[in-house]
Amino acid sequence: MTPDHLTCFLLLSVSDANCSQLCVGAGECTCHEGFKLKRDGVTCEDVNECQTGSHNCSSESVCVNTEGSFHCWFSCHPGFTLTDEITCKDIDECEFGIHNCEQNSVCINTAGSFHCQPKNSCGEGYTLDATGRCIDIDECVLGTHNCGANFVCINTPGSFHCNTVSCPRGYHLSADGTRCEDVDECQTSEMCGGHVCINLEGSFRCECRTGFMFNTISKLCEDINECTHYPGRLCAHKCENTEGSFRCSCSTGFTLTRDGRDCEDVDECENKPCSQECTNVYGSYQCYCHRGYQLSDNDGITCEDINECALPGVCSHNCINTPGGFNCTCPPGGYTLSPDGRTCQDVDECAAETHTCSASEICFNLQGGHRCFNFECPTNFRQATMQKYETSTGNASAVLRCVKSCRLLDLECSHNPTHIITFTVISLPTSQHLKEPEVIALLRTATAVKPANLPDQPDVIFEILDSDEQNSFDVIKDSQDGLIVGLICQVKPILGPKELMLSVVIKYVQLGDVYQQNIMNIHILV
């Protein structure tokens, strides 16, 4: 290792430099011939001599760049072929038969090409083309004819001939046939179609009337379409082009003003187009109907009676349609029409004392009528009171209350814990679906709710003694205002009409013994 290389090695080790090709001392890098140093001062990249023009390839060759150098690729002109890397040799098309000379001509090779020489010479008026064929000479184009100034040269195969003077459009030949004279189109025919005609040298022009424009190509006066030429400026609504002018018109619901351009609204209601009420609107009108009528879907102007009875829920019972309205009626007897004129209200014959029950019977009101019930107190019980009460269904019902009344020294009666027997009637609607238990009656007691830690306090037990075969009812123990109550609930659907008898016993117990009980007999009408 030379001292310079050793110095470079030591410097590279200290600075972590790394020359990609050569190190020239003091940590400086350089490159081999055909390469150049990049900006980082360390890496070398190839020099493209073909782009920089530093190659020595001739004009007949192509420069091809290589890594660190270049190469000259020779190519020959058309008609030559490369024999070695630098020598181009002429191709003899005649020898190889790659010419296109015809049978009546001979192929003559030339440097880089060939030509066809005819075996026989062409006649007068013809000449040879590149392929050796005889083609016509156009004397008129070459100017080799001898036609005079007032004649026109016409080429023919192998020759030409001279015709007399031909005048351009707008001119005609003079009488002596030596010159062209202007044609006065305004005198010879009606060129402008009723407009003013002005003759010009070799042509003419038309002075068009208002509403027309002269077309320099067709030489005619053409109508101006004012509607498209001045869009939105001539007419308020619609513009219609006419011959030489235009005409304005209005949309439906408007009429043309005196100026013939603007439009004003027409009050269609003056002609009474509607069968009842009419309101004019801008450009149109709107028909309205009285209450109980509606516009016809067919014409939009005729008012037709609304059949309110065809609508659901108009009347609770029977509906009678009338022109512009309707009347609701109720079943005969047992109902009366409510103030709203639509709902039928049940007549409470029991409250109005218009029932047919005897003095010993209890009247129970029903929807549209009433029922008479004859409740009697059992043996050893006497009738105490008869009172009205409101059930959970909203029906007023009569209650017969029987209180125990024992004969003197009747021990069996005295030991009977039943003190009160109650008879009542409840009306229930038919229920096909019952999502949850529904309370139909409330049994109140005077017994306070027993604290959980006082088992010796009085308590109340509710039991159903008699029910239907489906067991559609149940009693739930609950409390209100600190007192024990029993909720009689319907727990299953019942399909009517049906009559059921439900007996519920209310037992008052203390220390496990029943010291008193009351029985409620409920006559249920479904």
C-alpha cells in the first residue's frame, strides 16, 4: 500500500467516507474515465457521451451509450446494405429482381436505386414516367399550347384543342365574341322576389324590406326570425315569427294588452266557471265547494256531495247522507243521540225510573235496555240496604246487602262466621284478546295492612268460591290508603253473550282463625 493510499485509508476510517472508485489523498475522491463525481463527492456515475456530444461517431452511424464508454452503430441509407461494421454497399435491385419495371421496359441500376428505361420510345404528346410507362403530356398546364388570348385551352389524350372565350358567372360574351360583359340581373329576371334590386359589376344585391335580411351567398332576401334574434325582448309570453314580422300571444289565463306585446291576467271568475265558489289567481282560477261538498276529479269545477256515511266512524250507529251533510240516528228505544250529533248514548232506564222492574226487583241498566233481577236474602239474613255503585266498567249497578240476623238461641247461626252477603250485577264487554288481567271490581275492607313483624295482627284473605268452568277470574290482594283491598280481575277472554255467577268470600283472620267472613255474589253479564 502506497503512502497516499494509506493516508486516504486513514482519513476514510476517521470520517467514515467511502469513495465509490478512486481516492487521491486527503479524503478526496475521483472517478475512472467515462464517469463523473456526484454532488456528494463520494459516488461516481456514468457519463452519457451520446447526450453530451463527446463521442466520435460519424454521421452514417448511431451512438449507443455503454457503462463508462459508448459504441458507434453503423446504418446505411435506403438502397444500400452493410457489408461489415463500417462499409455500406449498393443493392442492385435489377440483379435481385426487386424492381417494378414492366415487360416493355428495362431495369437500369443506379447508386441506391434504379430506373426503368422503355424498350421503345413514346409517341408525340406522351412522355415516360418513373416506371417507364408512357403518360399524356398536359399542354394546357405546361403552357406549351398555342391558343390565343380569347380562347381556352382544353387538354386531350396526346394533344389539346382551343375553345372560344368562356365568361364567368355574372358576365356574358359580347356580340363580337371577343370579351365578357356584365349581366344586368335586375333587368333580366325578378331576382329579389319583390324587394329592390341593385345591379353590381358581375353580380347584384337586394335592398330588403323591413323584417328581411340579404343573404350574400344565396343572393336572396330572407325573413328575419325576430323571436330568436331578440329572445325575451319583444313579447311578454309567447313570440311567433311571421313573414317579415312577428306576432305575440299569451299563455292560458292571460290576454294580450293594446300594445300587442304585454299580457294581463284574465279574471275567469267573472264568467262563473265553478259550480259553487270561485277565486281568481294569477293566470288561472280555483274552484271551492261549500262544506259537505268536494271538487270532482273529472273536471275540477263541479262540486259533488261528500257521502260522509262512507267514511269510517262517522256515526256510532246509523248514518243517513244528505246533500252537503249527514244525519246520525240511534236504535229505536234504549238510546238517545248525544249533543255531538254522532254518538248514541245509552238511556239509563234505572236512573230515569222508566224501567219495568217491580218494587221487589233490582233494576240493572244495559246498553240499549235494562234487566230486572230478583235477589232475596238467604235464611238467617235480612235485607239491610240497597244502594247504587259504579263499577270499573263505568256501569251503574244496584247492590243488595244482606246482614246476618239469628233467631234467639240459634247457636248454629251464631257460630256461622258469615256476617254479610252481597248481591250485585256487572256488565262486561266481549274480549277476544286479553293482554293482562283487567280489574272489574274493588273489594274494600277496614283492616289495616299488617306489618311483617306482627303476625298476631288481623289479616284478610280473599277466595273465589264459585266461578265459570274456564276460571276466567281471580282475586288479587292489594292495599289502598293503608287498608287491605281485593281486586277482582278478569284473567281470560270471554266471548258473549253469556251470563256468569261469581262468588267471592272475604275472610278476616287472626292467629290463624277466621273470626268473620263476608260473601259477594256477582252476576256477570257479558
